[in-house]
Amino acid sequence: MRKSIIFLFSIFLCLNVFAQSQICTLHSVLGDTIDKNEIEKYMLFSNYANDSIEYFVLSESSGLYLLNGYLDSLKVLNLQVSEEEVFLEKEKVEKLNNYFAAKSKRDTVNINIVELSDSISFKQINLNIQTPEFQKNLKKEKRRKYWQEKRRETNSNREKGMIY
């Protein structure tokens, strides 16, 4: 008799252990509880979130997901959600987390330009690349273009009969 009571008691304990639900985390960024800031930032469970819920706890029990909403440690919401909905919420957190991480990175090109302008004094650099020969050629080219334009103008005036 005593053995049968111990046996039944041990079976009862085993059933209770297997029936307990485990708390799930959607993403490592969120942790066990999803507070109001995280709900708004990642737009989580927007169908169920309202002012009367301070945080959510997602738990899993034998393949079923339960969403519990709490207000001041009182359970306000107790819903069963589908595995697909949990997967979509996980994807949403992952996408938004990647977006926020990419947004917070600085543009390295702008940083390098700022660093260069801070470290190099432009007064010390001689930017005059023109050699005297190059300047002489520029002057010749300007004179050539000027006189070429004057010849066109003169020829145009001759054709019109203004100059003999």
C-alpha cells in the first residue's frame, strides 16, 4: 500500500514537471519579458498591446505558445498565439534590430574626410601645380582663341559689307 502511494505520488510529480510551460525569448535583445518600450520600438504584438498592459511574457507549453500580458504584476491578458505569429514577431525584431544597428553606424568616408581636414593644414600645402611653361602655353592658347574670334567677327562683318 505504501509503495503504491509513493508510486502514484512520483507519477503525479512527473506529470506536473512535463506540464509546466517554459518562458520563451523572441530575440536575445528582448530578454524574457517584453516591456512597453520594446513593444513600441519593435511594434510587437500590436493587435494585443494597449494601455492596460505594461509587459508581455511569452511561454511555450507542449508546442503551444501562450502570450500573457501583465499590469502591475496582475495577469490581464492570457492568449494562445500561433507558431507562425511568433515566427513573424521574431523576424520583425531581427529586421528592426539590423536596421537600428545599421543606422547607428557612422559613414567611414565622412569620418576620413573630417580627419584629413583636421590633421592637414592647407596653408602648408603648395597647390600651385602650374609650371612656368604651362602658364606660358595657357597665355598662348587664350591669345589664339581671342584672335580666332576676332577673325570670325571681322569676316562676318566683311560679308555683311561693313568692313572693306
